[in-house]
Amino acid sequence: MQINPRQQLLAIWSGIARHSVADGTWNWGPHGGRSSVEDAERLLCLMYPATEIPAFQLSDPDLLQKDVENVLKGLGGRLALPEVLCGILREFTKAHTTGDERPSFSGGSYFHSLDPAHEPTGEQRTLGVVDSYSMSITLCLATLGFLKDLTGQGPWGPTALSAAELREATQARLTAAMVSLLRSFTVNVFDAESERGRQLCGLLGQGKVPDRIVLDEFQRRFGSLRATIRDHFDLGIDVVDSLERRDQLFECGWTWGIVRDAPPVPTDENIGPQPEGCAAGVPSPYFTVVALDGIVDLFSDRTLKLGLLNPDQQRLAEALRLRREVAQQYWSGIARFLPADWPLADIPWRLADDGPVAEYHTLSVTSILVHGLARERTADDDVPRVVDVLRRLAERGRVTSRMTRDAHTALRLHTPGIALPLEGSELLGPPLSWTVNDFSAQLLKRTVQLCVLGRSLPAREQLLRLAEETMEHLWRRRRPDGPDGTGAGLWDDVRAADPDATVSPEPSWGLTERVVEAMVAAGLLLARQPIRSVDLVELARDLISEAGHLLGVERQGPSIRADSAQALELAGIEAGLRRAGRIAEEKPGTAAALAMQALADLDSLARARQSALGGG
């Protein structure tokens, strides 16, 4: 299935409008207000494309494209749309602000108990989670950019007072999300002889290198990261003294929520009291990826160009940037510890015991590596190996191969999803888990992102084929039209993966939002210049040179009138060659095509002249 981001995003928006708009008002559904994550996912399905892709902008009615207007007409029409969106965003911020004026990032109904006999307690459902922190960063930046675009527009925009109220609430939520994300970063130090230490040494050495040598190489390779953590991490984390010991290993990244005993982060913003944490200080590949996806938006061109961060947020963003770089370097180093035998390529990830969880962690570590490759100059050397990992994951997850009834591990990746234990949640009630079922959508997003990094045409072709096959798998899982049309065109109809499964009465906003993210990444990919082939540039230059020479020869013939058909044809050929010369470096294929057309036209003129002279 060919990826067409514009049409596919319009189809998703059409499904959202049918499901979430009733009588011109926004319908949050039966779970509205019960999970900040679900409500943010629903809004990001609209706001993320609207701020990342110019053709989908929603802030200026004069620039609103007709097909976009048509799919969202249920929200009140072109002129009313900005004010309606502001109202929906105000509802979200009010619903997820506590009585003490503190922004709430509760997982709510997304938390599940690992004890079948006990439901999560009320206190547990109010716990914040990294998914909410990260998505709130993205949503708040989208909202602030949307409001800035509205400034100075006509009477269709919100009143100055309502816009100011929304901006103030959004700024506070953004600051609180950044603070909470800082307090969810953790460094876990453990002895090389502990069970965790032996597992890590086994992963890194691949059974081919003795643990002692692995430990020495680990200390050498990650010594600079130790120093960075020790010397520069002073916000939201207590670094233990044992990080200095040479016989200790460590891991770093994000856990599922605020770490137990994480100190408050000083801030000038009024975000209310900072909540106590209960999460165990053990980083998770999944939550690390989730955090990185939000942090990267703090440094996007749009964020910097519009100046969306205030001075205090810039300070917090710098602290998050440092953690992002450390986490990327750590996990990228772990994934490629042995140059010839990447631990990442030994699927599934050996630090997880459960089969589907291990498969998903392989994808998560790959995602972190893709984040890291975007900042490395040697990306071309590693892209083909990452392509191979993604291709194998697609096969093992039955994304690009047929699902069979005995493929239990693969099936669990899609339905009901994998349950990630939330260590530390048992302090407040039964142990909790976080269910993840977005394997295919994450695979698609990372495949598309890797297309941007690779400069090799063969690798890019492999990635595009994998992306198209993954998109075909996902598109089959859209919810069908039914008697009530609930969620039609959204996700997830799991019967495409498991014919015996039962379709949920409500759409999965988590999976739908992940597909939207992948479509936005595909749209940004198509907006870039195509990969330039050096051989094709040389061919284009040679063709342009030959055509230019023959054009000069043609003009050496008898004089012709300036307004004659032949003169106009020669002028057109010259214009085509000039354009070919201008674009030969960035679009050599197009330049070659223009040059070949010029050669064909010149040959026609030469043959016509010879025929007129009787030369045949």
C-alpha cells in the first residue's frame, strides 16, 4: 500500500469528526476526563498534524484548505473553527487541573491491576505517567504555537481574555510536564556480580567475550557519561556515590513516573505543589523512547522560531536536552557494544524475560538508536544494519508475514498488547501495569524516520517497501463502518490480526495517535529533497552539455525570424536547458529528463532540416 500522508490523514480526521463531534460540540466519550493520556491522544490527532504540516493548519480561516474544511465542518465551519478549538483545549486543561491548581497527568483508566482480585485504588489512578508528561509537552507546544498564529487575526479568533487564559494554563501545564519528566529520569547502579549485572554482561558479551573484559570495556566506553551525570545532573535526581566505583555497572533513562524520593525541581512558574513519586528507579526502554519523543519537540525549528518557551522553560529544556543526549548515548552504545555482533541484532532483547515484552523492547532500543543516529555523522554506516533489525522485527511480529494461530508471541504484540509492570506502584495498592499495543505503528514511524537519515538508495528503497507493507497491515486494522459508526476509520479492529478477537466498543486513541505521528513523519519525509545520486548528477550534466552544444549548432543555420515557430521552439529548448542546469544538483533525475527532452526536440529539428534539403 502506497503511503499518501495527505489523503490518509484526511481519512483519519474524517473518522475523528464522525466519532468525536455531536451536534457541533466536542464529545470526549465515556472515558473523557478519566485519563489525561487518552484525552491528550485524542487532541493530538488533530493538533499535531495542524502544527507540523502547513497544508493542515487550522489557525487561519483564509488559508484553510477546502478538503480540510470539509472533513471538519461538524466543528462549526471555517470562521468558527479557531474559537471552537480554543474551547476544546480549555476544556482539556480544566479537566486535568486538580483542586489545588496543580496540572494533573493521571494515567487514570489506562492503569491496570496485575492482581485480578483487586482494582487499582483511587490514589493509584491519579498517579502521573511519562506518557502523559511527554504528550503534554507536544500538545502544549502545539497549543502555544496555535495561539501565536491567531494573534492579530480577524474577528473569528478567540477573545483576548479567553486566549490569555488558555495561554496561561498551557504555559503552566508545559512547565509542570517538563518538571515531572526531569523527576522521572533515573540512574540505576548495580554490582557486576548481581543478577542484573550478569544479565547485562551476557547481553553485551553475546557469549563470546568474558565478563571481565566486558566490564573493562564498559567502564572505558561509558566513563564520560559517568562524569556528565556526576557533574551536571543537579535537577530532579540524586546521583548515588556508588556511580564512582569501577566494579559497578549502571543504566540510565526514564522510568514510568516520578521516581521515589526524587527531589523537587525549583521553578519560578506557579505549578502548585510537586507530587511525591513512587516509581522504582529502574529505567525502561519503552518509557525512555516516550520521553525522547516529547523532548525533541522542545528543540524543533517551529518551537525555536516562534519563541514558545519562556526563560524558566528554556532552563528546564536545557536540563532535559542533557538527559536526552546521555540516554541516547547510553542505549545506542549498549545496542552496538560489539562492533561485529550488535546486541541489538540478537532478537529478542535479552534483558527482558517475557517473550512479547522482549520483542517490544528490541523495537524500543532500536527507536532510541534511530533518535541517536539523527545526531551522528556516521549514520550511513549503521543504517543498513538497523534496516535489517526493523525488517526482522516486522517478520517476527507478523506485520509483513501471515499471522498464524500458533504465533502467540506475535499476536500479543497487537492484541491485547504487552503489559509493562510499573515497579513501585504496589506501594499504593495492587501492582499496576501499562498496556502497549502500538508495535506496528511504532515500527512504521521508526522506519519512516530512518528514511530521512539514510543516504543510500538501496537502503532507502528497502525502508520504503517496509513502510508500505507496515502501512497496509495497519490500514487493514481500521475499524469498519457499523450500524452506529462508532470509531469507523480509526483504530483498532484487531480481527485483522486475530480473527477470533472481539472488537472494543470504543476506538483505541493510543494506536490512532501513533498512526497519526507516523503519517506526520511521512509527510515531513516527502517534503524533503530526494536523495541525490552522484552518478545521476554526472549523467545529467553530460546530457545538458550535449544538448547545449547541439542547440548552438542548430543556431548556426540560416537566419530565422524572431517570431517564427522554429525560433520559439529553440527559445523553449533553451529555457528547458537553463532550468535543467539550475536543478541538476538537487534533482538530477528531473534535470536529465529535461535534457533528454531537449535532445529529442533538437533531433526532430535536425531531421526536419535534412528532410527539407532532401537528405532523408
